[in-house]
Amino acid sequence: MFLVKEFSSEVDSMAVGKRLKRKDADTKVTGEAPYAYDMSFADEQYLAVIRSPYAHARIVNIAIDYKILESLGVVAGTAKDIPGKNILHVILDDWPLLAEKVVRHVGEPVVILVAASLHLAEEARKYVSIEYIEIPAVFDPVEAKDHPTIQIFEENNVCSYWQQKNGDVEKGFAESDIVIENEYRTPAQEHAYIETQGCIAVPQGHDSMTVYGSMQCPFYVQRCVAEILGMEWSKVNIIQTTTGGAFGGKEDVPNQVGSLAALGAWLVRKPVKFLLTREEDIETTSKRHPAVIRYKTGVTKQGELKAIKVEVFLNTGAYATLAPAVLYRAAMHAAGPYRCGNVDVQAYAVTTNLVPFGAFRGFGSPQVIFPGEEQMDRAAESIGMDPSDFRELHILKVGDKTTFGQVIDQSVGLEQTLHKAREQSGWYKKRKPTPTIAQVLEEQKKGKYRRKGIGISTIFYGCFLGAAGKLMSRSGAYVQVEPDGSVRFAVGTTEMGQGMITVLSQIVAEELGIEYEKVYMTPVDTSRVPDSGPTVASRATIMSGRALQDACKQLRTLIYDKVALKYEVDATDIEIKEFQIQEITTQKKLLSVSDAIKLVYQERGQIAVAGWDVAPPTHYDNEKGQGDAYSAYAWCTNIVEVEVDSQIGTVDILNIWAAHDVGKAINPQTLEGQIEGGSLQGLGYGRYEEIIFTPEGRVLSNNLGTYLIPTTKETPKIHSIIVEDPWSGGPYGAKGIGEQPLMGIAPALTNAIANAVGVRLNTIPATPERVWAAIQEKIEEEKV
Amino acid sequence: MNVKITINGKLITREVPENRRLLDFLREDLGLKGTKYGCDQGECGACSIILNNKIVTSCIILMAQIPQNSTVLTIEGTDHVLQLIQEKFKEFGAAQCGACTTGMIMAATSLLHLDPKVNQKEIEDGLCGVLCRCTGYTKIYDAVKEAQKQL
């Protein structure tokens, strides 16, 4: 294994650490990269889905005029037509493919229609009539928990529970001078990937099934399709198409999209395309769980952080899907990256009659980081301390214990990120005393309405799946060298825009001493590598990277053996340097790596190997509320600068400084891309984005004209700051980065708003209406 | 209806239904799949193309709305500015998932056709009709500015 401390990109690197051009750029800038909707198959059919118009209802009867449908060449499918199990496996097996007796959310699939054109499939809707009896529905998680009459999941609607326990929280509050207690609400956030969901199922009669599609987790889809069709897993093959953004939204949803297409294909024995329109996508697929968070913080006047108590209610919607895993991350991140001896976190995932919520970049953590970082700021404010200094007193350093009792013995770059972000933003110069509302009004009288403010958040991210998902924390890789000296590899994790192909190609190039230009990744296909778990939890670079390192190490040995034989040198005395194979002791160059590969091929040596990786052990004891929750942690400080109009509540964002400890930047350019894009998506969460539901539980903001994501006009200057505190378990010291850029922006923003106009928000997004209302409330409160 | 239209320099004459969308005409009838679908409502800009020297969203334009003898430039076209921007997008990592990329490149092409000397504010105005969910627009600005230098 590579020794982290000995590796320096400037001196030793052939590929790692360099701003190499993205592998997928060539076909993406020409539009030739094939997305699901760009593919076509002979005799392909289209699928339309008849969905529940009600949030909660019993299905009394499904009447289908089969005679007319047959004459039109349309095939209908209901739950009764499913050859295998009517379950989309995620975690708790409560999610059906097609509703049979009860519908639990608006938009739930009930019947599928398959026809030679989409128009015909849509037209055929009128020959299906479904009779429902509406039953009472519930949409709020606090209300739904232990609801006396409405039952969605088992007896109390609580589908998952996690806790953190540390010390004695009541004693901590008793020892505090100031206790701050608030209830917060966070919205449903839509992923708004630019490519909508879509899969194409191609059957080989009833013998086997291939599904192509836009997705993060092909192995999830493989299992679901196999179970729905009652086929052996070996007969189901999933091939990922170019995926136009996912952000968690294509983690579990393709289980449904792919399985609906596969059921259609199984029924008509022809290829079936199921491509969602934007409206169908927003109305019926997962989003970030809305949440209610009760947060209580105790501090002393000297700035000691005495106690943290949190209650989290995640609204999971109608089915649990990923909620147990999302809730775990919410619970672990609820008390923040701080040392605090008395902590109590109680977290519940509660089912309601909204669309099933799911994974979204940050995965349960943004919901608790907004309240947590608001509380830290309010605590600092209550004792008259600078909020960055207050955080600095409490942030974790090497050797410290997290609030859930895990000792972190290496790679803790939080302090560095704090120092760098503070320095580059000019924090102390920009941070003015927070005005009282009287001061704000006084300035208004003089015609000054716009006020600047600056806010901060410090956060951590538990890399990979952690103890709750450890059984999926594995990854495979396959590396094959070709006789022309090029290399191809396959992994089970997916590219969805984040830059994985590029970064993994750099790792392979580095490990084998081959030019980056000669390394190719084959499209992800479940038949090439074994189940490698999902592409989530910021794990692809690390886990596929480690699996590739494992494979490349084996390949190096195979190559060295043949070279040693041919050149009559000792195989242990050979190394790769600058694309050449040389003797270590004499530094004599023997041949290029490309020529060595040709040699192995000519000698009929083995030129392909499989690699494997399993995450380092984690363990969490939920009874005790303590454990080693994650293998490693990434760290980040965000600083946001705003200008607020105190009269009308509008907030303009001027600058974001985002300092991230990633262990090692394998490719600084793609890394910056992750930081910049994630920061803006986090800004969307804090400032603009909110799915609005009707009182009947239907998504109202169902297109990109009513659900607003940031355009160029709302984008501030984003300053990426990279900190590299290597982790010995990661390839070249790397940790995960996919999610962290989004997670801490919202509270840095609301803290900046507070600094500008002196009002605090308990709900995001910070719309002008909310900021304005908070100012009015404060005027009312202080009677100025 | 019969349409006569020059697409990427090639004169095309076709019989199409009046309510055929330009997006579908390009993608389905002509097989020009570099123009992407994103929303059906002209909101996301993924399907942006240049029609008679103006940037438009092809998902909300019907063939009947297009004057005879119009010209269209899509991502498949040959154009000095277009090819330069494509190169700069590659160099600066401005394409991530790629779903908005061709629309964004067309918007940038149109912008620099009209005025190669646009400033940052004008670039923001010129590209605001195309949504990107991956990049935070930062690398896109870098690519466009570098292209400007070489024009």
C-alpha cells in the first residue's frame, strides 16, 4: 500500500494531484455522450403510469377495458401481473412497485400502460378506471408520530430511530449560565438534476433482462428487477447510461423507474422506454426529507459548551425507502464537530402521506447542521463572543473524542480550514457588530436600507456509509492491460458528473506508471464487477480507488515477474518511475511500462486482475448512543457574505468562502468543481428552494418555473480553499468530498443575515418574506 | 406543413406536423441528439439552440412558428466561436454531468457572436437562461473568458 507521508504530487506524481482534463469532456461538449433518452432500440415501446390522485386511499376496484386496449395494441399491467415480489427493496421492504390495496401518496404508481408510442400509451389512460375511497391523511412528521388513527408504517409511523448519548445532559444545562432553545424547520429540496429520470428495459424473452438507465446504484436496480420479475440475479444485467446529475435523487428512485420499465418489457417481450417528464419527475420522485428539529444548547459566560440536546423528526413521506440510513447520518451530525461532554440526540424518521423522500447530497445532515450552526452562533452572541472564536474553542482536533465517543486520531483539518477561510475572507475586518433593530430602523430613516453581514459555519462529514451501512461498504474493480500498452478498467461505482472517471483514471495511471491518456474506464455494467455497493456517501474515489489500487498492485507484480525473468534482475528490485521500469539499486532504466505490458502479453502472462476493497471497521451501539460511527472524517469551514435590504427583506449573496479538508486533492480542478457546485446547491437550500405542497399533499411547485434553483444571476463569487490533511486509509490520503460542499452553506448564510440586520431565522429558505417577517416581529417584540 | 430550413449550413426540406416542436424535429426527425431535453417549458435551457442568430429554447418553439428559410445552429454545427468554446469547456472542466452543457455552450456562442467583449455582468446576463446544477457556473465563466481572449 502507498505510504501517504512519502507521496508528494510535485515531486513524485505522474497523474495524481494534477489538473488533468476530464475523461468524459470530449463527448459531453459535443452532445454525443449517450443519455438514456438518446438511446433507441428496434421495436421499442413506451410506458405511461397511472398514478394515485389521492394522498391516502383504499383501492376498491381497478377496471381495465382489455378488449379496447388489445385492439389499440396497448398492454396494461397491475400489481397482479408482477411475476415476482411486489416489493422495491431498499432497507425495510415497505415500498411496492404498484399499489394494490392502498395508495399512500399522490403520484403513487397503480397501473402501467405500454404501447408503441407514448401518445398511444397516454391516450389509453381513459380505458382504465380506478375506484378509490379516500381515507384521512397526515403530512407533518410531529403529528404523524404516534398518530392515534392514521397508520402508514406499523403502529406508530416511526420507521427508524437513532440516538446519541454522552454524559448527563440535564446536569450540563444546570451548570450552564445561558440555555438557548429553538424549534427549526427545513424544507423538501428537489434535486433538479438537469437530466430527468429514465430507464430502458430490454428483455431476452422471459429468460433474462437488461436495463439501461440514468442511475447512481446499478446493483440496487439489479436486485429490484430480479425480485420483481422473479428471476435469478445472474440473469439481470444493469448498464448505466451517461447520467446527467443525480445528487442522491438517482440512488433509490431508479429501483422504481427501472423496475416499471422491466415489468413493461416482461409483459410485452419488447424493449420498453420509461423516461420521466420534468413535471412527473418533480411530482413523484424523492427529495430531501423536510424536518422539524428541536435544539437546546447550554453555555457558560466564559464560553464553555456545556450541553446539547436535539430532537429530530425527519418526514420520510409514504415509504421508508432510505430513511433509516438518512436518519443515522442526521443523528451522528446533530451535535456538530465539537467537544461537548453532555449530549442527547433523539432522532425519528416518521412516515406521512407525502411523496417518499430520500437521499440528497448531505443525506440528513443539512437538516441538523442548519439548526446546530444557528445555535452555535446564538450561543456566541449570548455571551458576546465572535462566533468564529467561539467555534475555535470547541472544534475537534487530533486525539479528541466526538460527542458520540469516537476518538479521531488523524486527519483532522478543521482548524486549518477555519484559519484559512477566516484569513482569505478578511473575517475580522468584515465582521461588524450585529445591529439592534433600533439601529436598523434609525439607518432606514437616513435612507440606508442595505446592510452587509458575514456569517460562518464549521462542519464535519463522516466519510462513507458508516456503521449503519457497513454491510454495503465494499467495492470491486477490474483492470486489464491491452497489448498496445493501454489500460482499461471497470468499477461498480458510477459517474454522474462529479468526475469519478477522471479521478479513478488518474489513480490507475499513477499506480501502473501508464500515461493518463492511455487509461480508459468502461461503462458501469453489473456483469463486469461484483456488487460494489451504491455510489453514495462520498465514497467512490476512496473505495473504488482502493479496489483499483489493490488490482494494480497485483498487476505490477505480474509485470515485474516477467520483466525480471527477461532482464535477469531481481523482481523485488524493480520499480516504476516516470513511465519507465527501472532497477531500484542501480536506477538503470529497463523498458517503458507500455513495452513491459507488451512483453507480458507476448509471454502469454496474465494481463487482467480483479481488486477488492472493504471499508475499515465501524461500529455503533444505538442502545448506548456511542460508537465509532464512520471510518474517517472530512472537515469544512464556510463563510458567506451577504447584503440584506432591511426594508423589503431581500438577500443578495456576495461571496462564499468554502475551505475543505479533503485529505488529498487527486484532481484539484474536479475538486473545485465539486466545491463550487455543491456550495451553490447549498445556497439554493438556504436561500431559494422549497417544494410547496397543496393541503391535499400534492406537489404544487412541479416545474423549474415554480421551483427556483440558482441561475448565473444569483451566483456569488465562490472561493474554493483546499486543505490536505491526509488520511492513511485513503488512496494517496484522499477522503470524500461529494456532499460536504452543500452541507454548511445554509447556516453560514442565515448567520450572515443575522449579522447584517439582527434577526434570526428558524426556518429556511431565507426568502424575502421570511426575512421581512422576522424584522417586523423583532420590531414588534422590542417595541421600537 | 412543408418546412424549408437551413440547419448547420445544410438546407433541409421536410413535411412535418404544424405542432411539431423544434426540439423533436432536431432530435427525432433529424437525429441531432446533441440538443438535450430538460423541462418542456423553456425554463431550464438545456435545449437551447441558435435560431436566426438568436438563442432560443427549442422545446417551446413549434415548427409552424419558424419563418421559411430560417437558419439554425446546433451543437453539431461548424462555427469558429462554437468550436473554441467547446475546447475551453474541456480545458476548464466546465462540463460536469453534461446535461446542460450543450445548451450552455450554445448560449455562450450566441453571446460571443453578438459581442466578443462582454464583461462578467454581461456574461451572467447572457447565460442566465440555462440552468446548471453541477458547476456553480464558476468553471463556465472561466471557459467563456478564456475563449474571449482568443477571439
